[in-house]
Amino acid sequence: MLTVEALRRLEPRGRRIAVARETVSAQLVRRLVQEHVDQRQKGSPEATNWALLAVNAAQLLSSREAVDCLPQALAHLGNAHRVEARFDLAERYLREAWKRCSDSAPLIRAEVASLYASVACDRRQFARAHRFLDEAIPLVKRHSGIPHEVAKLELQRANAYGSAGRLAEEKRTLLRVAERLDAQHDPRLACHVLHNLAFCLVDSGETAEARRLFDRLSPELVELHLGSAGVWRRGLLSARLAHAEGDSGTARETLRELRRDPPCGIIDRALLELALIEPSAALGRLDEASESALLAASLANTLELDAEAAAAARALESLVEIRAGQAFLLEAARRLRRYLS
């Protein structure tokens, strides 16, 4: 019987050949999906290949066996494309997954709805994202009842509020999740919630409270529970916090250090450049600020952005080209950051 352990020893092409030749099972498909999730959380470039392999395997099952496995695998492949900012592909796979969801598997339906909400949020379709979460949360409460599973969905809702600029609602939702969460049962989720709450507090101007939370998130704790991607985001948070506290020099140095080992995702790279604009400008390094603004706009223009976000990227680019004043440049950068966060 084919196993994930055996597949790990093969190259991607060898894995595809093995799945096509060997007998597969619903259990193997579920293991492949979990392998994809594990690889994604580690920030591995192999993550999407594992999701595609899960879909390939699920398509080899009988219709009865595939009824639950195929929607789940398709949804995770869609989410893998979302993470890589290929939103049209993500939408296509998630639409197919949603269409195939069965009422006999409510928790799979909830999982697909949750992943679909993430795509909707990234496309700034916030009302649609909340509708998917409104579908997912009652299903998980009714059929799982596991508090931390509900908390994950509430964390998603908070993210949707934050992306929409509704910071008060984001903060209120994150605080509610933090109060109900058993950090010992799910330390990864607890770390994620504190991380997001600290970002929210910086955005809200509550710098002292953000610093208190940040000091609880040691690099070792973040790396243990959120992996290298979490460590990178902690560095971004550290820089934004330093700038908010008036230490633009430290903020700039931290961001330039992060730039030497940039993340894989285009969105994160754009957010890094956007974060560099403010401390560079504050230190009188306007050429550096303009360079970061052009690079951020260029990265943003490679994404499948909606009309408003694309307009924000073009506006930032134009302001650099006409050498607009610093205040206009900073406001345009903040506007684009809201669209990408």
C-alpha cells in the first residue's frame, strides 16, 4: 500500500507516477492533504505539489470514496494557489470543491467554506467572505464542538475585519478569541492570535499595548509554533513597532535585514517595501523611500488585484514619478498596504 512516507523519498514527478500506478485509498488522500498543510505551514515551496498530488489521487477513487476526499483536496489546491496570489486559479478550484460538497460531510463543507472565505477576503470581497464564515462556523459548532476549531474561524473573521480597515471590530474579535482560547491545547493558534492582535494594536495607534504583546512573542516561541514565515512576520512587526515608537533607524535596519532574506510570496515582499517607506522618509532618505514605493507598486502590479487595489498601486507609482510631497507618498503607501494586508 502506498504511503506518504514512501512518497516523501521521491521527486515530484516520481510521486505522480507512483500515485497513478499504485492503488490509492481515501485515507491516503487525507494524508496527502495533511502533508500539504504541514508543508505550507513550514513555508515549503513543495506545498502546492502535495495539494495537486492529493487531487490526482482523489480523482482515482470510486465516486463513493471520493465524495468527501475530492472536495477537500480541490479546496486545498485552490488555497495553495491563493497563497501564491493566483486568485483566478484559486477561485476555479474552490468553486469546483464547493459544488461537490455533500450534506453528509458537514465538517468538510465547513472546511471548504473556510478556505473559500480566505480567497474572498484576499479579493476584497468582504461581504462574501463573511457569508462563507457564517456557513462554516455553525457547522463546526454543531458537528465538532471543539472550541479551538471555532476559534480558527473567528480568527479568520478578525482578519477579514482587519483587511477591510475595520480595526475596532478586528480588535474586539481577536480579544474574544484570546479570552476563550486554551493556549496549552493549541499553542500555535494562541501564538497566531497574539501576533495578529499586536499588528492590530500597532495599526490602531495603541503602541504600548502592542509592545507588551510583542515582548511575549519571543523569536523561539514564534519559530516553534509559526515556523520561518512567522519569524519573518515577527520581524516586520518589530520594525513597524519601532517606527511607531519613534525609532525609525532601528525600523529601517530591521527591514533591510529582512530584505536580505525575502519571503517567497509576492504580497509579503510588497508589504516589506511598503513598510520601508515610512522610516526611510522619516530619516530623510527620500530616494530610498521612492525606490521602495516603486518596487512595491511593481510587485503589486504582478498580482491579480481588484480594480481599487490596482488603482492604489498605479497611484503610488505616479506619485513617485511626479515627485509628489512626502505626505502624499506616505498616504498612498498606507492605502496600498491596506489592500494587500
